[in-house]
Amino acid sequence: FGDQVLQGRKVVVSAGPTYEDIDPVRFIGNRSSGRMGFAVAEAAAQAGAQVTLVAGPVSLATPQGIARRVDVRSAAQMHAAVTAATADADIYIGAAAVGDYRPNSVAPQKLKKHDGAALALQLTENPDILAHLSAQRAHPFLVGFAAETQDVERYARDKLQRKGLDMIAANQVGEGLGFETADNAITLYWADGSAELPRADKALLARQLIERIADRYRAVRG
Ligand code: C5P
């Protein structure tokens, strides 16, 4: 499906959370399961694309038809893997929930308690993978995700513009949707349009999303 537009195209999909290590046994993570991104990667492969899946720490089997899977842990590792994989890619779909911050340094030994004293963790902002890609002179067609708990359209359109994306897939998290759930509902936004993809399981939604991406890709790059 996808009307042959994606046949043989190089598509890179990032999925899952990132883990930012604090010490040898602790990390800062988030609740992304990776399921939406894995479903999108599978749908892109079904549409005939040559798919590289860059996965954060998830417990998911590689979907059928994926050409290459690269497993990473931290945002910095994901940034490096995505940068390498997108060097000659046609489309990048950033479905990963990249951690915004990482500890300034990773403690070499397990941190200990100190008689009830407070512990302050100093955090550094991680690079924005999508924003870095869009700043490059030649870059793939860029699709981002925005998981929001409120004001979905306003935040999504702001990210579309600020990160220099071609499309953004926004979903409201909470109420049985979004993270750690089987179902999702998405509104897609691009510069001069939008489309509703109503609540459905992630596999069906992923196929609809890939069809929309294929349409838009053909319109601006075909
Ligand atoms: O700003 P926010 O994290 O909500 O944006 C979400 C989108 O940006 C997702 O597509 C995510 O993969 C991407 N992102 C990124 N690098 C970051 C943070 C988010 O590429 N450091």
C-alpha cells in the first residue's frame, strides 16, 4: 500500500524511550513503550520502504520486513545513530520519546544515602535530534511526534515550526491513550493542512499515518 511512493525509499524510524544513567544501577527514563514507533516502522516496510529502526531500551521484537535495527540507550547514542542512519535517507520519522535532560555526569559508583540530607541532581539539556537534522542543508523529509496533555494543536504547530518539520503527529496522552497503551489517536499537522486519524489500535493507525506521510512526501519531494 502507500501507492508505491515509498517503494525502495530509505526510511529511518526512531522509537522508544531513552535512559539517562545516573550511576551504575539507576537512570532517568520515561514511559514510552516503543509500540507506536515499531508499528510505524513495520507499516513503512509493508509500504515497500527500506527501513532502519533506531530503538531505545524496549522489550519488543523486531517487526517483519525491517532492513536494520540499531539498539541504543541514551539520547546521545540515539542522536549519533540517527545522524549516521539518515545521511542518505529520504524520510526520518522521530517517534522516540527522547529524554530532554541527562545528568551532568554519570557517577562511577552507586550513589549512597547521607543521613537524610537532600540530594541534588544537576541536569544538562540533550540535543534535539529533529532540530539538528532540519538545520542541515540537505535533510530528509522530517516527521515528528508530539505527546501532549493539553493544548494539543497549539503545542504541535509550535513544534512543527520551531523544529523545522514537514509533518507532526500529535496525540493527547492520558485516558487510555498514548503511552503504555494498545490504542492511540492522532492529529497530523503540516504547514497548510491537518488530518484526524481517529482512535484505533497502533498497527492500523501506523498504516494510516504512513499513507498520509507518503501523500505529503510525494507532494513536496516527489
Ligand atoms: O519537544 P518534544 O520532545 O515534545 O518533541 C517531540 C518530538 O521531537 C519527537 O518527534 C521526538 O522524537 C523529537 N525529539 C528529538 N530530540 C529531542 C527531543 C525530542 O528529536 N532531544
